[in-house]
Amino acid sequence: MTASEHTTDATGPVPTGTALRDTLWTRIDERADEFLSWLVELAAQPSVSVTGEGVRECAALLTDILKRIGVDSETLETGGSPIVWAALGEHSAEDTPHLLIYGHYDVVPAGDPADWPFPPFEPTVHEGALWGRGVGDSKGQLLAHLCALAVWTDVTGAPPPLRLDLMLDGEDETGSLNTRRFIAEHPERFTADALYTSDASTLGLWQPALFLGVRGALYLEFTCEGSPQEWHSASYGGILPNPADRLTRALASLTDADGHILVDGFHDGIEPVPESVRTAAAALPDTFLPPAQDLGVRAYTTSDPVDAMFFSPRICVCGIEAGYTGEGLKMAVPTRATAKVDIALMPGQSPARTAQLIRRHLDDHGWDDITFTVLADCPPSSIPDTHPLVTTARAALGAVWGQEAAVIPSIGGGGVFGAFVEHAGLPCLLVPYGQPDLQEHSSQEHFSLEWFRNGIKTSAEVLRRLAEGEATGWTRRVPSKEAG
């Protein structure tokens, strides 16, 4: 037997190292049509979490797909959409790397079928991509991990020699509120060393990429009440409190003209950004952020948009509603004004504390009559760029694509990852397998078949490197006793 071979439960010797890598990739190419059929089957099953349509049926289908590849799973009830959970290698040696792979199987509503080039739940191959709701966000990316496991077992006769947990979430698109509560109530289940997930796209980059974190989110709805009935604005417009005016002035007081947040204490506790991460952001190609004119505006609001995207908190007014906005005119003082505001947070910031600071700012500046409710919140999550999972993923992406992966500091959106950090102390890495024009959440959603296949190969290579000890510096994580 050569140094590049060892025996397993499979018949005959099984290659290791790059020979195993090449064998896995060859088998992925050979089974590409089969894996595409799995994705067509999965995407054809609606799983709209906001309405519940087909969610449990999709969870059952995933359980069946896992059975096909020899993986037993369980369905975990959360009070909402169920989690499909599987645990492999539980009796492995104590020093064996332990990885949690997370994905979500729910989708957003399809909207008007007439807007789609093909029926949204009849996945269709067209021009090298699969079109349909959820093909890329995120059933295809979730399935890439399962296909990698299938190929590994196919080639070696056994699952990867790792501790591997699979967590398939059914309510990501509605904020994973029940999933987050489940994590908080069961931190003992989440003892992995790190979390790996694939979702979203590489934004403007036609090359492999990874995200070092997800920015925290605090989404607030503000309300300002006026007189309970309308009064003629020509007579009373100058003497009655105007909710539209008060609310817009209050919101304007939160930032200066450059968008810098003026709330006292808001920036306290923000963790410093490593210089290596700033260097990675500066190295992103020009195509990552197109000229402002390409986005339909004259200019960006800052001279350094990359810094503003990644390294500063920000407040964005997403919508305002007040008074009469119908056709023609109606001279009346508004009775009520509301606004929805998205606040992006940096590592070190807490949504709860941020909400307290906003409340204090309004009270101290004469806006104590303005109320707000928290519609959604999620703490930030991040992983050091030196973490062994990051270096392993970068090496895997480089090997698959033949080019270096871009390192993107963070992506917006909140989501479930902050709960993994807050309650389980789990570092999270997001490696998108979706191409830049994935167009998730739209009627043009489509997932490149090349990117799907390369995603499977990337997952297989990450598993190989972990299994064969190529993740330099990997150490078992000791879960924090304070977690949860």
C-alpha cells in the first residue's frame, strides 16, 4: 500500500490527499444529472414559511433525501417551522473536528406567476441555470452539502471521519424567531467548533467569495400620534402638532448630513476591525461596487462607500407613511405618522442596548411622545479571518475555481447567526455558492448549474481537508458555560 492509500469499509483501497479530492470531483461530475434531479424535486415542493404552505412536506422530503445518502435524521419542533437535524460521527475521537453545517429550506412567496418566465414551482433548466423559487435561496446551496456527503460515502464507503451536525431551518425567510428561541433554550445541542453555511450570492463578484460575518440588525417601527381627527390645514396647520413633521424631524436628529449617527453612546463597545480585514476589503475588485449611476442615482452618500458598507453602523429609513397621499389634494393635518427603520450594527453592539439608546435620545431631545416597537432584531456575528475554517474554505474555493477567493468582511440581513454566537458561542462562516445574478426573492431567481456543481465540490473539499487534518491550527472548542 502506498502512502496515498488506506483501507476503509469500501472494497479496495481508497485514495487520500489530492487523489481523494480528484476522485470525489470526478464522481460529482458523473452524478451531476442525478443531483440536478434532486434539486428539481426539492424546489418543486413549495415551502413558504410566511404562510406555512408546504413547509412540513418539504421537511419530510429532506428527511427522505438524507435517507438516500445513508443519514438518519430527526425532526425538531420549534413552535413554528420544524428543524431537520442529523448528527454524524458522534462516537469519533475527542480531538476530531466538529462542524455544524446550517442551511434553510424555506422560501419567500412566489408572487404573481405571470411575472415569471417559467412557473415558479416547476423548476426549469434554461441557458445553463435552473429557474424557480428557492433554487438558489437556498435549496440548491443547502443541497450542495448533502450531495457532497453522498459522494463521499459513494467513494469511501462511509461518511467523512468527522463529527458533523446538519441543521436545516424552515423559517429563515421570516426571521427564524422560533429557531432562535430553540437555540437559546438548547445550547447544549450546539457544541460544534464552528458553523459553515452557504446562502446568498457573491454580490457583484463573478468569482468565489466568503463573508466573515453578518451585520447585526435592529428593525424598528416608529409612531407619532396627533389629533384623533383631521383638521383643515389652512386653518389649523400652523397651530396643531403635525405627526408627519415631528416624526421626520425626530428621525433626522438621529444622524448628521453624512449619515454619521448622533445618538449618545451609540458607538461605545464597537470592536476594532483587524487591519487584515480592512486590507481584504480594499482589495475587492472595482466590480464589487459599481458606479452610483449604475444603481440609478447621481452619487453615493459617502466618499468611502466600502468603509460605510462594512465598518460603520448605519441607520436607514425604509418607509414613511402619514396623511393624505392619494390623487389630487386634501388639505388636512395628518392624525398619525409611522416609519420603519433598519439599523445595521457592528460586532460589539447589542440590539437591546441600541434600542435603549434610541429611546433615551428621543426623550432627551423632546420627542418623548414618539413611540417605537421592535419588529426584528439580531446581534452581529463574525469569525476571525485567521480562523482555521476560514483558511480551509479559502483553500477549498481556490482549488475548485482555480482562483483566489475574495474575502468580504460582512453581509447585511441579520438572520439566525447572531443567536448561534449569543447563545452557543459558535463562530459562523458564510460561503455563498450563488452567482452574482442569482436574483433571489425575485421572479427571475435562477441558479447557475456550474456554480451548483462547484458548490458541491467546495463542500467536498472542505470536508476532505478537515477529515485529513489539513485545517492547520484547528482546535476543539470548549463551549462557554455562560452560553445561553
